[in-house]
Amino acid sequence: MLYYLLDYINEIYAPPGFDIFRFLTFRSALAAITGLFLALYLGPKVIKMLQKSQIGEAKKEDAPKSHLSKAGTPTMGGLIIIISVVLPVLLWGELRSIYIVLILAGTVWLSAVGFLDDYLKVIKKLPNGLIGRYKLLGQVLIGLAVGLAIYFSPEFDGFSTLTTVPFLKDVNLDLSILYIPVVIFIITATSNAVNLTDGLDGLAIGVVAIVMIALAVLSYISGNAIFADYLNIIYLPGSGELTVFVAALVGASLGFLWYNAYPAQVFMGDTGSLALGGAFGILAVLIKKELFIPILGGVFFLETVSVIIQRIYFKYTKKKFGTGRRVFKMAPIHHHFELKGWAEPKIVVRFYIIAIILAIVSLVSFKIR
């Protein structure tokens, strides 16, 4: 909104220097700064509000015993992140862009699903929160909406069902009629993957920030005809506007990390984790980098696979031997390392290092092609 006002002033009065607000890079920087300071400002206020309302993390039976001390820590802090993302985008983004509409709608919708889950668990004291099938329905519905919008919108004509194949030059996979089911699967999977990763102080939000920095670069070059042609990737007119959203999310993530770092003063809850995971998936879909998700989001992928392996192996051995056995001491895999004696901050920092390496590999892969 502020972007439109400044653009109007520039067109009517042409004051010196006002042209700078038309530059995507400058607006993205403003969005990042706005998101950061909003999160830093809102953090103490939201934490105090949650404490006053006694909205705290419930005792988890499926976590190491060391986590028992975390019971009562304010949760639903994802509200800090969502507000600190949405407001900067409304201020500095091009709100008529279908890319901005889809990413904002998807993020807010999944945050609402997560909020309902947190509300039922923390306030209504329902142990499992929102029933699994209803949570899944919320994820599927937004995946369906995004898939249909891309498939039928004229803005995506010519490349609506295409996706870039990693490491291969001039090779794009056409998903054709499978495109919409694939989009639904991706958004549902990434949303749940970040949720699974959110088990240690600062882990999920820090990895999200690293992944989003890489996505900011990919969004910008995908919307730039010269860069897209140079790197032989699909040129997506208007997708560069996503850089404003991603920049705001990076700023908000860093601001939230200030309060979520070990020892955490607040947890994001499903209000934040479902939204952030969904945003990751929607961004990958919008810029046609779906097949990069296991690489760029390798930490999330590893966490999810560890849970799947653990469950499958436990059920298999229970059926075969009568007693279930485990591959990991506990899943997701970050708990495995905790039980091996690694300190929580050490696990988080090492996962950050892995995320940074994978982000670099994802970006370098375009040049390798």
C-alpha cells in the first residue's frame, strides 16, 4: 500500500530520488528490514500476552526427558512471524501480482489451520489438537487452490505444468495432468516437514531463514529475463515480486529467532510451522523448482524421512518378531542426536551448517548446468 502511495507521488510530482521505490531490490530490502524490526518489536508484547493468558507448551511424552523443563514455555508465537511477514508485503509489495496473492493466501490459510490446532491443544486441552484428517484437509484445500490457479491462469500460459530438472541443462519436466495432484502433495509434505523439524530451540526457524535466502535469489533470477536466459531456467514474468515476500520472511525469521534461540522464550507452534512449511512449498511451486525441494530443503527432507523409516521399521519388526525395533533412538532425527548426548545448541548449529551447504549446492547447480 505504501508502495502505491510513493509510486503515485513519484508519477504526479516526480520528487528527486523517488524512482528508487520502483526497484524490486530496494523494496525487498525495505521488506526485510520492516519484517525484522516488527518481529523484534512484537516479540516481547506477544510473549507477555501469551504468558498472561497461560498459553504454554504442553508436556510432550514423545520427546527426550530433557524437554520436560520446556513445558509452559509460551507457544503460538508463529503469530509474530505471520504478522511480521504480511504487513511488510502489504506495504512494499505489488498486491495485484498473482504470485503475491497466492503466496499470501497460502501462508495465511495454513497459519489459520495451525492456529486452530494450537488453540484446541493449548486452550481447549485436547491432547491431539485438530483431528489429523481435518488438518490434512486444510493442507489439501490450499494445495488444490494453488494448483488450479497456476493450471488455469493466463499468467502461467506456456509453462504452467513445467518444472526445472536439477543439474540438467535445458531439461524441463512436463507434469501435465498430474500437475495439480503433485502441487497438493508438495504443499502438504513441506508443511508437515517443517512441523516435524520444529523440535529444538531455534532449529526450524533458522533453517527456514537459510532456505528462504536461497529462494529469494531464485525468485529474483526467475523473474529477470536476462538472468533466466543466462542460467537456462524458465523465465517467469512477474515472479520476481516474490522476492519482496521472501525478504520479509527472512527478516521476520531472524527477528523471531532472537526470542526462539536456546533457551527459547517462545515457540512458534503449528501456527508458525505449518505456515512456513507451506510457504516453502508454494514458493518452490510458483518458481518451478519443485524438484529442488529435497536438496534445498534437505534438512526438512531428512527429518521427515527419519520419521517414515522409524515407523515402517517398527511396524515391520513388530509384525515379524512380536516386538517393535527402532533404527534411531528417537525420531525425528534431531532427537536421535540428543539421546546420543549432543547438546541442543550443537545439533542446531550443525543442522544450520548442513542447510547452508545444501543452499549453496542448490544455487551452484544452475551454473553447473
